[in-house]
Amino acid sequence: MIPDRIDKLLLRAIADGLPLVSRPYAAVAARVGLGEDEVISRLRRLVEGGIIKRLGVIVRHHELGYRANAMVVWDVPDGEVTEVGRRVAAYPFVTLCYRRTRRPPDWRFNFYCMIHGKDRAVVLRQIAVLNWQAGLARYPQAVLFSRRRFKQRGACFDAAPAREVA
Amino acid sequence: MDATDRLIVNELQGGFPVADRPFAEAATLLGIDEDDLIERVKRLCDHGTLSRFGPLYNAERLGGAVTLAALKVPAADFQRIAAAVNAHPEVAHNYAREDDLNMWFVIATETPERIAEVIADIEAETGLRIYDMPKIEEFYVGLRFQL
């Protein structure tokens, strides 16, 4: 599906969060000047169409004890990377997995896995599993643990005053 | 955080009803009251456990663009550079990481062209080169946290 102008208006209205009230979609509807039924049917289409990937709780993983957060990168030949990606995606501890553009000579890596764990030693063992069990050991690689978070976007929305959206 | 809070966080990462009384529906599945659920979600937001209660968008499907960018920041300059980068509303996440490329952030914009403008602005403000690593292929995006 292609979102239209009203869909985009609606998406912008809930971007910072849903109102935490019994009828949140009615509250959103009042803000954007639509009916509750229309807001619900549009949001259902947006969820089913994959424009909204997920609706619900977005956590701050750091606050929940997930502090061993590793970005692991490998230099996998372009002809092999799709097969490698499918294999690695099946490991339950891999939280995100992508192929990205290389920036040689400084950055040769094209295959990325994020592993979010609570314990660095456990994450290192999981990386070893990818290397020795999923067959990634033969590729050049680097492990970049995060040291500090400077920004994670997002704010909860709660009973904001009514406003008009043109 | 008690067992009910953990249940809420675990279950509601997977989705939330789109219906006239979604908290009531979700509360029934969780075995608690609607009011209790709303109060607990408010508290989890207030305490910063949740960054948000709402949608996660597919930026590309909305006509926008997302890239992963990195900088080599001299250690003494880290705070200043972090402040300059984070001042851009298009910067969504920013982490210090262990590498020569030691600052990594996501740039998300409403149009594909805007990515290059944000990169040029940050390069001009910081005097540093941005290494920009856009996604070519996505293998897995499950990102969920069990408590």
C-alpha cells in the first residue's frame, strides 16, 4: 500500500506515542479532525501493509539491563553474503542483521550483526558460535561494543492538549 | 518493576490492538484490568524504561531514507562532536563504539535527498569526514528484549 496524505497526517500525529487513555484512537481522531472509526481503519491498513512495522512498547534496552551491545562486522565476498545472511538470521541471539555498503580502504566490512546482551562474556561466546558454527570465522571481522549512548530518540505521549493539524 | 510490568514489556513489544478500546483488549490477554495496564504503561514511560508507547515506522516505505553513519572523533573532542551531531533532529541514535570509527549514529530523513544534506551539514560543522553505510539487504530485524 502507498500511504496517502491523510495517512501521513495520522502517522505524524502518533509518531511520539499513543495517548495513554482508554480510547487512544478517539483521542488521536479528535486531534487530527477525523472520526475514530476512520483512524482505526487507516491504522489497521498501515499495520497490515507494513508501513507501521510494530505498534506497542518500544523499550530502552539499556535501562532493562541490556548493556553488552555489540555490532559485529565481517568482510564477506559479495557473492556469498546473501547466503551467509540467511544462515546467520536464524540464530536467536542476533537482534538485527544487514548487508551494508563498504567504504574502502578505511572500512572494508559489508555484513553486520547486532547482538544485544546483558553480559559481555555471553555475547563473546555468541560471536564465537557465529564464527565457528555458522562458518564466519574465515572472513576478516571486527567487534565494536558500544561504550556509551548519547542519544536514543523517542518520548512517551501522555494526554497532550488538543491541537489542530492543518 | 514487578512480574506484571515484565509481562507487559515482553508481550506488548509484539503488537498492540487497533480497536476502540485497545488497552481493555490487551489487558484481558494479560489477565489484568484496563486501568491497571494504562497506569503501568504511564509509569514505565515516566521511569524511562520505555522510550515510547506507539509505532515503529518503516521509514523507507514512507518515502523516507535511513543510513548508518560513523565518524573518527579525536578523544578530546568527543563531547563537542556528540553535541553537534545530536543537535540534528534527523539523528536517531548515537553510540560511542570501540574502533577507530568511534562514533556511530543513524540518520533518518523524510526524503532520500535530505540524507546527503544532513551529512554535508555535519561534516561542515565538525570538520570530520562521515562514513556513510546505507543498507543494501536486510536479513533480520527482530529486535526484541525479553525480561
